[in-house]
Amino acid sequence: MRMFLACDYYATGEGATKCLMIQSFNAYNDKTLEEQAFEAFCNRFDPYFARGMEILTEEEFFYRYRQYMPDVVWNLYNDKQAHFAWSTMLHVNYS
């Protein structure tokens, strides 16, 4: 099952960071899908960002974050491959 994970982190003087992840997880695992998603998010990004992690629906994820996904990745995603994993981190600081 594909899970859609995101974290928007903002802090004065630290800038803004977006952590985005789409990944397929195995429903036939000893851990729940949510536990697998949390673990994968912490492994990919600093666990500090997990405190703001949201598990979103596909529709909500793409409504909010589609513009951060390159077209080549979007096209591969839409092929509905059996397993799909994509993540990105964007950090901007103007101070």
C-alpha cells in the first residue's frame, strides 16, 4: 500500500524545510503501516522532523505538494508500478 508522508517545518532564523515521501509498504508485516511509515520517514530524514510528520491521503498530498515533484517522477508515479519510493527534502533560509 502506498503511503503519503509530509512534514512542513518552520522556525525563525532556521528557515523552512519540507520533507516529502511516497513509499509502498507491505500490509503483511509484523508492524502496522503507520509504524512502517514512521520508521521509514525517520530513516530517510532526521528523526527531529518526524514530530511534524503527517500521513496524508493521495489527493491531499498532491493538492499540497505536487509542485515539488519533477515531471519525470510524476510520470513514473502514474504508471502505477507495484512498488514506488520517492522522497525529497527542500530547505530554504533567508536569514
